Amino acid sequence: MAVADPRPPHSFPDPLAAVFDRALAAALAQLPPSPRLQYPYRLVSAVSGGPDSMALALHAQRFAATHGGTHRSIVIDHGIRPGSDAEAARVVARLEASGIPADYIRVQSPAPSTGIQEWARTRRYEHLLAEARRDRACLVVGQHAGDQAETVMMRLARGSGLAGLAGMRPVTMREGVPVIRPLLGAGRAAIIASCHRHAIATEADPSNADHRFERVRRRGEIAAMDAAGMEASSGLSRLADAASAIDRALLRQLGLAGMLEGPEAAGHLVLPLAVLQMPPVILARLLASAIGLVAIPGYIPGRDALARLAMRLRDKRPSTLGGARFNPLREGWLVTAEIGRRPPRCRVRAGDEALFAGSWLITSPVDAVIRYLGEAGSGSRSGWKESRGWSGIPSLARRSLPVLETLDGTVLYPHLISQDQPVARGAEAQAECLRHTNAPDASGIDGQQSFSRRRLCF
């Protein structure tokens, strides 16, 4: 990978600083108080070594120092190119020379033969989110206005609806970690100028010129339209802003009307029968949001899949889509996480914290295996009756709660408590629900979805 030589630093002020500060301050102001975040805010930045991430790290460090917070950068080496370790070492050295604390992480799992970019993205976020959780920090990433335009262009080509055309959101919640994109309002030229201004060298990723990847092809198409005077980049960005604003307003009104309320403490929600009276396009958006609330945040199923789901709901048939299960009730539908044919399991060591099913942070005083209560028919057990807070939870919702199975086969059931109640300490294990919840008065996290935290103690 070639190293881009920096030009001598300019003497004029860096205009990117104001864009970055406004965006990051606005994002942080949206975050509700949480025991999972340290105040003043801590920041963890994802750095690859390119101009976008190097500018991100520079301004995150400056912002943290100015506002009494802390910041460190994480450099991930996927090991999929010869010399990637040397490249990562160069990036870490540049960051540290600029006064930015930096850590290097090498992905240990082998890369697949196909779908390498998706694999790399998944592994990268696994490490980044784990580091941010450890620091009780927000994760800042370097997508900029050009990336936003490319994303919207790709989704237009796929026939995405309103939520998809909203593109990347300035703030999203991922596995309990706020993910902030403070450069979405900045163009690539301003980012490169900022790197030149601070005289910091950057890396050039050869995959950015590989036309086998759709994003690279769309980037070329947008550049050609811009060169022809069509202003495609700015137009696509404006489309994303408008779609995001409309989508937030729609979800807010659905929440105010009682059609889409946040999950209960056990991570489930109930949709009323009245949702079937909505126009198909609004019903589809509501169903997609419900799936995101109980199963996969940010996941938007295709229009055809949502239309088929709506038909099954009209017939009062149990249905599944996107990791969510819709169970018919007399007054509507109970929506829960789907256990699936291959339910997840993970181990947790005594005193450690483990992420289960992307939605639960669990600590245990003993070595144990975490699984769903309803796995392999175990939902019929009645041990939960001795646990606080379970009596009002529907049996189908109980099945998708996590339990701990110790080495001797003992199953530990959680005492469900609310966030404002004291948390049991000592020998009791804890599980914290990271489900998102719809908040009609929120400021736009995840498309008008804020997040709540329900803490469980075993």
C-alpha cells in the first residue's frame, strides 16, 4: 500500500474543525444518561490510516482534550493483504507521533474465500465495539459526505424505501455502544486538506480503486455526473437528509399514536390490531421498525418480504422475519426475538462480561454457558417463578430471555429489575438488555429510536 506524502502545513485555520465539533457535540447531546458511558465522554476512534480516519482521529483527540474527555484510536489489521502488519505499524506510529494514544489489534480468524469485505467489516466492528464497551466510550467512525452519497446511490439502485434512502445516521446504537459519524457533513476535499494542514501522512487503500466492488463503481458514476454538472453528490446527500427527517417524523407520530411503543423490560413489544388500517407503505415501515426494536437494530427487510409478513398478520398466522417472531394475540401481536433453528450460545467466565445474541451484556460469578430460556424446550421449566419480575411476562416472551447454565447443569433465572432500582451485587450475575426503544421525544438516534437499558440480576 502506497503512502501519500503530505504537503507542507497551511497557515489558515482548519474549517473541518468547526464541522466536526458541531456534529459531535450535537450527537453527544442526544445520548441519554447511562451507566455504560463515562462522563465527560470518552471517545474511541476507528482508524485505517486513510485521510478520513486520520482526520477523524486528529479532531477527536482535539475535541476530547478541549472538553475534558479522553480519546484513543484503534487500528485493526485484518491480515488479508501482504504487508498489512507493517502498514498498521506505520499508522500507529503516526498517531502516537501526533500525540494520539493508539492500539493495534490483529484479527485472528481466517478470512473466507468470498465476501471478504463483509467479513472484514463484521470482524472490525466486533473488536471496535468491544474496545468501546471496555472504555465505557462512544465509537466515532469516519464516513463522510461522499460515503453517504455512495450509500444512497447503492440503495436507490436496489429500490430501497424511505428508511434506506435516509442513508447512514449521524448517531446509531450498536450492541449498547453509541456509534457517531461526525464527518457526514464534510466532503473528501475538506478532509484531505485537514490532513495536509496538520502535516500527517496517510495510507492509500488499493481496494478503493477495485471496480469489482459496487461502492467503487457507484463512486465513479457519481463523479462522472458531478463532472457533467449534475451535482449528484450534493443531491444525494440532500435526499438522505430529507428522507431521514421524514422517517423520524413518521416514527415519532407512530409512537405518539400508540402504534409503535418501545419494548417491555424483557425485550418484547405488542402491536395493536389498528396497525392493519394503515396504508401499506406506512405499515411496512412500522413492521421494519418493530423488527429492529426486538431483533436486529437498523435491519430493513425488503418490500416484498414486508408485504408477505403483512398478509400473514392479516390472517392471524404466526410469522417470522429478520430475527423477530410475530405471535397473534386477541388484541394484536406479540413481537419477540426469534430463537431460531441454531440458537446462539456463548461462554462467560466467572467475573467476566459477555455479549449474548447482540442484545444482552451478561456478567456471571461462575463459569457458565449463556443460552435462551426457550432453547430445546427448556421454556417449560418453572424455575423462573422464584425470580422477581417474571410473573407479568408472557410465556412466549420468556422464551427469548437469556439464562446461564453452570457446569453442573444448574440453570440460573434472572430477577428482572428496572434501571432505577438498586442493582444486586456480590454473588449475583447480571444481564443488561441493550434493546432499542422507540422514543417519540428523542432527537433522532437510529431514526427516532433512542435506547433504554433494563438490567437483570441472577
